Amino acid sequence: MAKTIDELSQTEISELIERRVSVFTPEDSASKVKGELEKTGRYEALVVGGGKIGMVTIRDLLNVEQIEQTKVERLWKSQWQTPVTADSWVRGVATELLRINARALPVVDNMRPVGIVSQVDIVAAMADCPELKKTPAKDVAKMPPTVLGVFAKVAEARKLMLDKGFSHVPIVKDEKLVGIVTAQGIVQVFATGIGRMKTGERPGEKVTKYPGTVEGIMDDHPLTFKPGATALDVAKGLRDQEKSAAILVDDNGGVLGIITPKELLQLVAEPEKEPELPISIVGLTNEEFLERSLAEDKLKRAVQLGLRMHPDIDNVQVVIKKSEKGGEKVRYDVTARITGPREQFQATESGYDLVQTFDGLVASLEKALKHAKHEPTKVPRRGHGRP
């Protein structure tokens, strides 16, 4: 049934829950979970034990090298800050999944598990929202994605996934897409007896735990779209072809971006709120409220841009000094200081027109924030000398 995004966001997840899930205990082996995930095609499984409810996922298994000897108790995550119940709204669940960077959450009733709701389940419902035609796929894609060459080692792809926290790597040859490697694919192929000594090997010999290149395990029929595709096209493709990622390619087969359910989830989640910074402007009178408002607006825009490169910024202070000689115009000397725990930026500007002076000040701040080194400049704390 077709719905608008707003209607879907206010839908109870009882309509989306996957209830036919196996439940494991912390004492079960990781290989038992792997077998179940292979059979069902799911990415996660429920775990219940010691009065707690949690999950174990493909990514957890990806980090295991002795799967037959590993128990679930070493892998499962049992702490969920926000309980999800069948009457929770899709919007709230989507927001929580993005906040904690999880693919799925257990659904409980009186602290008893009744199923799982995942990013995939929500995206499948989004495929019935015609409104997504209005959103270009490139607007939600992660661009550019990390790619590997066709002859890259499987071990390299696995390490990349574990280090960077993602589960999909497009594979290219001669700068053209030829496939995609997933965490699920690596686990299915290699997570059986990895690291065990084989017949004929001597103790102390180095055993290759993830032999071969990605060409041997990649999906060579990835889901692809051109830049003109819509978010609806991608949602339908993921659902209907049962793929876990879509890749945007140009006319020559070059990789432009990647879209997973996580990227689409942002369209139904609560909008991300921009952090509010304390901005202090000293030197303007109450009658100059219009000038103050304009100044604050200009500063906010400059600082918000700077926050992307300098997320530790936590204070903005502007001091305005006015001077007037005889009947001459008022001269404004403006100093802005932006500080954080580990860095600081300062700019000054002078002039006879306050608005124009602020324009110059903001331009100087933007330049300083943009060209500053990515390694923050350390600022000694008050009362502390050099060590």
C-alpha cells in the first residue's frame, strides 16, 4: 500500500517486524549463528541470556578467526539504550538506528524478544513511497566511496571493513566497476576453521587466514544506477533484487557513489539538529538589535562551515570597540575569537560601516578555518605552564 514518507514515519513497526527469527544463547557457538544467518540470508540474530536481550551480527563474525571455538558470549551486544516495542514509530526506530550506527534492533514485549526490525525492513517499506521520486539518488549517496582493485587481497578488504566500519567495497578494474565485496560474502566463504593448521603444515609455519583476491569472492552482478536515478528506484532495487547496496556509476562504468539502507534511512529519520554554539557579542547597545542580529547570523554561517573541519569549537566571542573624533563617523574595531579545548582562531577588522566590517571579519574567519592544519593547534590552559 502506497504511503507518503510522513505516513510511513508515523507507522508502528509492528507492520515491519521480522518475527520468524532464531534465538541463541551466549553459550552457543559462533559457527551455529553463522549457519543460521546463511540459511535465512539475514545479517543479525537474537541472543537472550542472563536476563538480557541483544544481537550478534555479520560484522561481529567478520572479526572472528576461530569461529568454531568462539562462543556467542564474546560477540553479542546486550546493551540497548532505547527499548523498541511493536508500537514504536518507524521514525523513532530509524533515528535510533542511525544514532547508534546499528543495522537492526531487537523488538521486545515486557522485556521478552518478539522479533527484529532492521534498516532493510524499513527500506523495503520505503519502496512503496512514491514520494521518493522527488529525491535524486545522488543526494543521499556516499560520494566518493572507498574502492579496491580486482587483484586486491581478501585480507585487505576485510581489514578495510573492520577499520572503517563499513560492510561493502566496490571492486574496480581499469577504473570500471566489476563487482562488490561484502562482509557477508567474506564470512560465508572464510569463517570456517580459519587459522587451523592443515595436514602437512608444521607448527610455527605462517598460515594465510584469508587467501586469494577479491575477484574470487565478489558479487559480479552488483546493483547499479546512473546519476539520474531516484531514491525510489534504489529502494525498489534493494528490495526486489535482495541486494544490500547499490552503486552509482557514470556512462563509462566508473564508480561515483554507493547507497546502502543506512543512507536511505535518513529520509524517514528525525532531521539531524545542528549544534548551537554560544555566540557572545560585546560592544553593541540594546538599540542596535538589528545590527546584532545580522552579525550573529553571519557568524553562525561561518562557524557552522568551520565545524566540519574543527568539531571541537565550543565558543565564539566578538568584541566591538567604537571610536569617534569630533563630528567624524563612528569607527568600528571588531575582534572575533573562536576557541575550543585544543585550538583557537582570531580575526580583526576595522571600518566605518558595521555591516561591511562584519563581512570582512567573517571572510577572514572563513579563510582561517579553511586553511588551518587538520592537526589542531594546542592552546595552553589557564594556570598551566609548559611541562
